Amino acid sequence: MSSHKTADDVQRPRKRLLTASLPMISPPRDVPVSNSLVLGPCTPATVAAEDRPESRTIELEDRVDVSYSDNGDAVLPHRGRRALQPADHLPEGPRAPSRSPSPEIRRPGQRRLTIIRKWRTPPNRFGLYREYYRKPSVIPDLGISLQSFTSSSLLPKPMAPRLLPPPSLEDALGPFPNYSTFLHARWLWMTEGAGNSDAANLSLINNVYADEKFNSKDVKAESFGKLEEAVEKYQPDPFYAGDGWKESPVVISVPLGRPRPGDQEGFPLEAEFAVPGLHHRSIVDIVQRVVRTDPNVRDFHLHPFRQYVQGRGGGPPSRVVDDIYSSDAMMEEYEKLQRSPRKPGCPFERIILALQFWSDATQLTNFGSAKLWPVYMYFGNQPKWARSRSDKHACHDIAYIPSLPSMFQDFVVSQRGFPADSKLETHCRRELFHGVWKLLLDKKFIRAYKHGILIEFPDRIIRRVYLRIITYSADYPEKVIIATLRNLGICLCPRCLIVRHQIRKLGLKADMKLRKVLRRTDTAGRRSSIVKARSFIYERGRGVGTTSVEAILRKESLVPTINAFSSSLGQFNFDFFSMLCVDILHEFELGVWKALLLHLIRMLHAVGEPEVVELDRRFREVPPFGRDTIRRIGYNVSELKQLAARDYEDILQCALPAFEGLFPSELDSAVQRLLFVLADWHSVAKLRMHTNDTLETLSLLTRSLGQELRYFEEHVANALKTFETPKEARSRVRRERRKGADVRHEGVGSSTAAAAPGVARKAKSYSLDTYKVHALGDYISQIRLFGTLDVTSTQVGEARHRQKKRQYQRTNKRNFESQIAARTALIENMRFIDQQVALAKGQPLRTGPCRKQTRRDEEGGVGPLDRRYYIAAKGDGILLSKLLQQTRDDCAFTYFHEQLLDHILARLRGQPYSWDDLIFTASEYMDVDLQKDRIYTHGSARFNYTTYDIRRCQDTIKPALHFSSSGVARSASTARCHIMMVADEDDGRGQHPYWYAKVLGVFHCQVRLRSTLHDDYRRMDILWIRWLGVDPDRRGGGKIRRLNRVGFSEGTRDDLLTGKSSVSDLDGEDYKYYSIMRFADRDMAMRYRGGGIGHMKHGFQQDAERPLVNDSESDSEREQNDISDDELSSDGRSSDSESNSSGLGDSDLDVDAD
């Protein structure tokens, strides 16, 4: 942070000028170059001028010209000493499997030996290979292009190859009378938010008016109402005409109980109530339509596999988990299907389509009561990067669940004379939810689940498709409804029977044992208990919450509702508890971290209001990182107003320097340790590709997190007397007034008036006894079972909600559920018609809308993705002599001319370069021929790199200075001017693995030697940087659980910034230190941790650091590790071999400097 040491104390890199084009031709992040520093909320230095950073530590980034060999590898000319330069390995998919499978003997039974022939792919350049259970008929990512590994923001218009026979244009238009009407309707209905937005108008111009066949006279406005209805009812596939929305009532049985004393006698014990308004579609029909008409089916992985990466140095291979089709859950279902007997006379290949469901109610408006409760379906066979992209249309609406109508109470009163209480209403809501799923899991679905259905795929192969439900993602309130459990009951976990008081054992050996022993299963005993409880309610007239019913269900927190998944799929040994996956969005980001952040803010209010104001100021000074990785925090964090999960994630990543020093010293170190472990755990948990090593690291970090949370609760959280924040108090007062409750008018604490004048702030404490804390212990097993957490996260469903809200705006607000369903069908049919029109016109199929033009395109585009960097071909030319004249009073430019010429001359002559001193004389500078005495400045430079999960990404650097013909000034935004690169120094003292710098300018020039005038001018790209050195007195890393920090380094000459300079961070001043945010994104975290598969180090995978384990435990933890007999089930057994025998105490997760 902002200690008053001078910048002379920081550790300066030995090299001043960098050759071998570290950021230019080495892979960023292997040699990272992007805006890799998150500017810590450090206060500017207020020391004297001689204590501020130096002027002429600003140097030129050197680079040599690059030639490429036949295989595309960069060939560098021989130079002197240069920084580390790992090769840039482009992403590569799997290689074709060998012709003959490798035999392997398995022992499925005790008497019979079965030979299973597995098919393996050869290892690719990253050492990845796959193991298939059977020879795959298709491998969709075999020989895919580089763009398939690229994020959607870098792709041009998404296209797909032809998969369907081309129809005539008249047949392709379907219900449209002509091509011009189709163009206008496509823009009107498929452009999100079509209207006055710039994107919509640009789409209208490019996709409608610019089409040479568009004729405005053919578009008739009066016909669009009927045309919209015709498109909604259009059947794109005549073989499956049943794929449409239906509206059905859901009949539930309402228990009426016994008559009250003195009330009328003789009303029935139960009555059927029909809930209207269920809009739903057949799951099987949607599957058939998608397979036959969606061009994205070509990317489906129909054959799951186990993926491995070769061990380095002949070590054993490591299992790799990244998607659901490489997970244990899908492999087990696939192997079970292949081992089952075939249907007699069926020669077709048998495959599984993995279904993933997601549901959650959402408010459609900011004001009002309109809400929608959709059920979404995804195909797990589709790659997760496609499922998360809206332009791939991977989400399919299944149903819109109705709410219990307001006339329900009228019905109950008409039946028994008095209204239903809250427990009966809750019971009927559960009955309604499972009544909906009983309709969705219809006979057609059961038949497809058991016998499969024959579908012709786009590759003209008919396959027998078996449907399997793999995951169901939801937040906790909906999980307990799905699992037919009591909300926040004694056993509040939907996956195990651990009771509430055992939750605080997170990460301990006892906790891991209990999760295995007390795992929930859909047993006959559970079902019989529910049947028995329902007999008390529906046959004897007992209330839902009476003692006799509670005695049966309370022990395992069950409810008297028959589970639809159990009744429909239980005959196939389907255990619905296993499909309820974890959700990091609600459980950690909006759960554990949000609760902890709120209590930290309460503690700051207890310390003093100035500390709260300082916290908000620090967060506001943190610049954004990346394109959308960390957004600028322009709000007061302490108020926590209307923040989404991504906002809480950004706050966590920036919390360490923001909270530092705000608490008393005896509490500050504990808070810093906890925040570091939280950020570290979060960065590992959210990896998009896991190996055995990263899962072991996550296991150790989970134990460490549990230790830190228990210490915080016991020793830190209660060290200060904490009350509600002002926002909490105001919210509570509003709730109480809405309920008609009396609000106490008395003050508590000195800051009560700031909350709500005359209203008391209630005392608040911090507790670990929540389901969301307990859920963190299941993440490792869930990743192995289903794949990485982005596979099961509710984030994709939350993103789908935005589309429903936009569709609601296009309804008349009456009976909007049916209108949203019609709008959904309209868009789906329009996509199919659009594909058919493209085929008829001989164009490639579009798998999504055209990418809207952005400022990036105007600046020259993203450039070639197979190159390491891209700088635009043209720049703003500036006369060097004029620039030197304009900056003669800027001390940062004192030696700019000499350093520039020295730098250029060394590269032109190919001589070894001295990093700190000028190596040529003034007379030798005359040999440099700078064309037209001009240098060309650029506003950005883009660098491509391969991430740990083998994706191709791009970072953008924008210099801190803006050069123009009128002079030099600070850029309006300096958020992307910091870079990092691999350090090349090792003196045995454990040097920091990276160097850091601030980019001041991006140039190119046309140069040659005057002594060889026959040579042509050649382009030379240059980065002008200002070094940042690591503070040697502030150690950081995983062992210390602190962030490193850097400051501007000293030079070798007397070159302090003794005057006003344009390179200063603020008005003539600089920040004392920058905090190195190693958790800025997943790839950044893996750079520091090591072990990323896509991070190749000199042609090999970089060694992953193994955390040092501290097995020492406190007395309380030793007691908690002992499991009593009462905590285990009657048939449960614990084994030391099943426990996690190691934990994470003090661990050093830093990467070696070399």
C-alpha cells in the first residue's frame, strides 16, 4: 500500500532494454504482456521530488525482426543475452485414433473375464490424449481450425458448413411472400431490442438495406400481423409436427384436514384443484427437432471419453476434466448402456444425449409483480464454450411453471370454510412443481429413456438415441423443492444427511468422511416414509405440520410430497439426488463471499466511519482489467446496492489491497490471510480445465479455507461489537412498515442516525452454520463427476433470463406467458428459415447473428490469431525533431533521442546489447537512416496467447501517453498500460518470476543503415516502457498469503524525475506502489501457480507447484475430527483410507523464477 519508503528500495530488473521481442513474439502470459497489473488503491506519493520515481528509467522495448520457417515457427537471429522466450504453441485438437485398439482385460464379475478394447488418440503437442470406450463414429473436434479455440468476441461472423441439401429459394422462404419481406422480418424479430439502438440501426442498414435484392415496395406493413402468426405455427420439420407449445392445467390434491371445533362437519379430507396456465413442450420433440435442423449438432460429442495428459519425465498420466462428456457421470451412463443387451434386430449405433436442466423464477420488471418461472434444457454433448454463447442458441425452453393462483384461498375456503395456512400453501406449491414434472416426464420421454428413439443426424447416419438426465442446476430454495426436502431443515443439504451443527467442520477429515457415509439416496425406505406420512395427511386428516407427520419426516428433513423424478424414473435406478449439482454463483459469490463481505463492512462501521469512506475510495481507484474481466468499480462498495454475482467476484479480486490497514493491527493480518485464501480458492475452483494436480490443490485449499473461516468466526468476527449497516437498517425499517409492525424509536451506537433517524440498529454476528458454507466441500467430487464448475453453474440460465425480459417488453402485459412462448417459437422458426435461405442462395450457414461492428474494428481489427502480436499497419506519423522540441521541458524525454537511436542501431547491426548503458557513440548514430525523420505512433497493440485450458485469447495494450502533432499528453484512460514478462535472472535468492513495466508508447518506424543504402527500409516495432521493480521488503505469495507489490525502479544514471513530466500517474506525482493481482483471471492465477496444460515451458508443460501441507491442527479441530457413533448412520463405516489425510497450512504457491 502506501508506506513512505522511496522507490529506490524496490528490486530493479537487471535488464533495462529487452530484446527478443518478449511481448512481441513470445506468448503473452507465458511471457505475459497485457494489462496484467490491477492498480492497487495506493495513495499517490506525497514525498519530495527527489523521492519520486526517476525520469529516465523509461526505456525502449526491443524487438528483432521475425522470420518464419516452413512449419510456422519463429526463427530469431542470434543476439546477445535476452529474456526467457517460451515457444508459442497454438491450440490443437485431438489427433485421429490409431487403427487398432489397445486390448485391456477388465473383471466386471467374479467368474467371467471380459476383454474391452479401448480406442485411444495419439497425444497432441500438449500431451493430451483421449480414451474411448468404443471406436467413435465421429470426433467433432478432429482437425478443427484455430478459430474454434477463440473467444466469441474475436470471431468474425459465425458460419457453419453446409449440412442440409439446398432447397429452392421459394421453398426456403416458407410462409414469407417474398425475399424482401423476409429480410425485414428477420431484422425486426431476431435483432434483440430492435428499435432506436445503434446496434439495431446498424443491423438494419447492413443486413436489409445493403442487400442488393431488397425492394421496399415488396414489404407490406398491413400483412405483418398475420405473417407473424404464420411463422409461429410454421413446422420446419414435417416429420415432427408435434414440436409446439401446449397450455395445460396441473391438477394437485389439496389436503383439507379435519373440521375445526364448532365448524361444519362432513367436508372431504382432500379436494383436487386445477392450476391453470402451464405452458410446456415435449422434451422428446425438442430433441428430434434440434438434431434434425440445428447446424450446431455437428459439434456434439456423441461418444464420451476419458481425457489424460502425459506426465513429464515418464511420470504417470493425469486425468483431465473439462466438460460433461469427459466426466465420470456421462462415461458411467454410456458404459452402462453399451454393456446392456441390444434391442432385438436393431443394428443402429447406440448413443446418449445428456440433458441438463435449469430452472428459477425471475422478476420480469423492476416494478410490478410480473414474474416467469422457466425450465431450460441444454445438451451436455455440446461443448460448454458453445452452450455459454447466446449466438449458438444452445438453450431450449421446456416449460413455464405457473404460480399458485390467488384464487387458491377462495377454493380452500369454499371446501372447508377457513383459509389455508402457510404450511399448507407451501405443501401445495411443492405439489404443483412436481405435478409439472410429471407432465414433462411423459410416456414418450419414458419410452425414449428405456428403449431409445431413432433419429437421423446431419451426417446421414441413423442412431438410436437414449435420453439421460445428468444435471439439474438451481439455487438452494429450488434445490430443496426438487429434492422434496424441507427448506433450511435439520439436514439442509440435498446431497447428504449432515446436520446443521456439523457444517463448521468444512475441510476436516471428519467432514469428508461424513459426506461419504451420510450420502442421500433414493431408497425404498425414504419412499415408504413419504407414503406413510401422506396417509396421515390424506386419509386421517392430519395437518401437514402436525406432530405425527413430523415424527416420520423431520429426522431427514423430508416433506410429504412424492418426487416426480423418483416416481417416473425410479424404475431405472435413477437417483435424483445425484443430479443436484453445486452452483458456485449462488453458493460462493452470492453466498459465502457476500456474507463475509457484508460482515467486514459491519466491522469497519464499528471501527469508524472514515474507514468506510476510505474503503469506497480505494475501490473506486482500482482500474478495470481486460476487456470485461474486472470492470471499473464506480459505486460505493460499502452500500452493496443492486450488485450482481460478477460484481462480487470483481470485489473479491480487488479486496486485498482495498482492506489492507483499515482494521486494527491485531485483526488486519487475519483479515488479509482470509481474503487471500478466499481469492486463491476461488481462482482454482473456477478453472475451466482441471487435472489431478489442480483438484489436489483445491482439496488442500478447501481445508485451508475451512481453517481460516473458523478462526475468523471465533477470534476476529466477534472482536468488535457489530451492528447492521445503515443500508440494512433502512431496509429492515421499510419491511417492518410494509408488514405493519411497530418500529422502535431508539438509538444504538454513534452512527445510528446515519442509518435511519430514531431507529435502532440491531446487533449482528457472523455464523458458519449455513448450507452455502457446507456446499464448498462437495466441489471436488462434483468436478470429477460432472466436469468443471462452469458446466453446472446457473450463470448460463441467469443470462437466458435477460432474453425473457426483453421478450416480455414486446408483449401486451396480459397473459404474457403464452406470448413469450409464441415469441420463442417465432425466433426458433426464423432461425431455421434463415438457414434454408442461406442454403438456397449458396451461402454458408450462419449459426448466430452477425457480429455488430465495434470500435475495435475501426482501429484495424484483431489481426491474425496465429501471430504473437498485432500492431496496425498504419499509424500517426510524427516528426522526431518536432517531438523532441515539444518535449524539451519534459524530463522523461531527456535521453529519449539517444536511447531510441542506440536501440535501433543495435538491432540493425545485430550486436549484443547492453541494457543499462548506451553502447554507441554520437557519431555512430549518424549511420541510422530514419525514413522522413518520422516515427509512427499507435493507440494499441494486441497480443495473442494460449491459455492454460488451450484456448486462444488476445490482450490489448494501450500506452499511457497520447502522441499527436500538437504534443504529448497523458491518455484519457491508462487502465491497459501495464505489462508483465518472464524474468531472466537467478542469483540464488529466489527472485520474483516476472518483470513488470508501464508502457508509455507504441511506435513503429522505417529504418535502415546509411552504410548499406542499397538495402530497403524495414519496419521496426517498438514499445517504450518504464520499469517497475518488486519491493524486496514486501514478500508475497501463497506461503505468506499476501500480494506482491512493485514500484518504479532506480536507474543507473542520475535520472530522477526532478520536474513535471507527462508520464506521472497523477498531477506531477506517482503512486508509491502497485499491487500485483495474481488472481485477476484464471489464466493469470495459473501463470503464478504453474501446471497449466496450455502453458508450455520450453516445449514442456510447466511444473505445477505443490502446496506445502501443514498437518498441525488446533485442539478444537482434533476434537471435530473425531466422529462419534451418533454422527454415523447405523450401517455407516468410516475408514482412514477414505479420508483426506492432508491439509493446507502455510504453502508457497509461487513459481520459480526460472
